[in-house]
Amino acid sequence: MKYLHTMVRVSDLERSLQFYCQALGLTEVSRKDSEAGRFTLVFLTSAADSMTADIDSAPMIELTYNWDGERYTEGRNFGHLAYSVENIYHSCERLMANGVIINRPPRDGRMAFVRSPDNISIELLQQGTALPPVEPWASMGNIGEW
């Protein structure tokens, strides 16, 4: 058995791509539009994983956009997507510069949470050991749920 991807439904494909690609830093590796099924599938992976020789073995996230629109309710039982980052402070700065709210700031230099435009919880984890706590992160409070 081999892990392939996690699928999340999105209500606004362009807004979601801005979040996942520009703000979060993922790379689009493939896209499929289905006229008959009236949907678009977009597969994303991390920049590091997109450079592997065998892209088919890279862990992916599949964004599913249904053209006719549906209202998706938040499934808290889903949990979250998790990504490791080289520098959690720089990653959170990039996200904030793209208008993303940091729901759980990286006060400990190790972990942060944000939400996608469709309220999917995203966990960011510092690669290796935690960075030393620094301001403004160390004194920032939580915002909303994560």
C-alpha cells in the first residue's frame, strides 16, 4: 500500500490556489478539468517534493472544485494537514503578508496553525529543533479555532 494524496473540496478555486500556492508555498503539479463531471482537480505538493525524480511518489493534496457549487460544512473530525517548514517565523510572515490569519502563532518556535479559505486547518511545524522564541510571535495570542 502507498499513500497517494489527501483531497479537500474547495468553494473558490482561484482563492484556494492563492492560499495554497502563493501563501503556503505549494506547487501545482497537475490539473484536470472534467466537462462531463463538471469539476476540476488540482494536485499540489511542496516545492521540495516537486523536485524529486519520481513526482508520482511525492505526497500530494488534491483540491476538488465542483463547478456547480455546493456549500461545504466544516468537518472538525477531519483534523488538519501538516507541513514541515525550514523557518516557521518566515513562513508565518509570508502567510500574513498574503492576508492569512495566524490562528495559533508559533510562540514556541515550533508550531503554528492557519486556516485555508475553506476552513481546512493547516499545521506548520519547524523542521528539526524549535527556533528560540522571539517577538512578536512569543506574545501573540490565539485567534479563533485551529
